[in-house]
Amino acid sequence: MLPKNRTPTPPGEVLAEEFLAPLGMTQTELAQKMGVPVQRVNLLVNGKRAITAETALLLARIFEASPEFWMNLQAAYDLWQARERMERAKQRADRG
């Protein structure tokens, strides 16, 4: 269920705050464990890249969270963003 009164937490923020920080793991260390460039992890953490199915599988392999957990975070965030865009467009059309 999508929250109605706030934007869902971006997946990269969950990754940084709920997984990396408590473990004291750096983005560089995570990138090495995932076998991906550090830029890919950095873009995720900074909300400039979405979690793909491949990334979800890689994260699930490293952390005790299923690939579905990561995909659901991304889906909730994407749906919220799409709903907000559609509502803004409808409001503009209603005014115009």
C-alpha cells in the first residue's frame, strides 16, 4: 500500500540508512561486493538511478533482504512519482 500523505522513502536512501550505515559499509565496499562500478552504487544512493531487477538480485545476495524487497521499494517510489505527475498534469489541464 502506498502512503497517501508522504513520498515513499527512495530505495537508495533505504540502502544507505538501513543497510550501509549500520554495517559501516562504504559505497566502494558495496560496489566491490556487487561487482559493479562504484558510480552505480553512488547513483542509487543519491536517487539518480533506479533499482533494476539485476541490482535487486545483487543486493539480495549481499544483504538479508529478498530481491522482491528491493523491487517493491522501487515500485512504490515509481508509482508515487507517476501519480504525482499525473495529478499535476490534470490540475494544469483543469486550469487551462
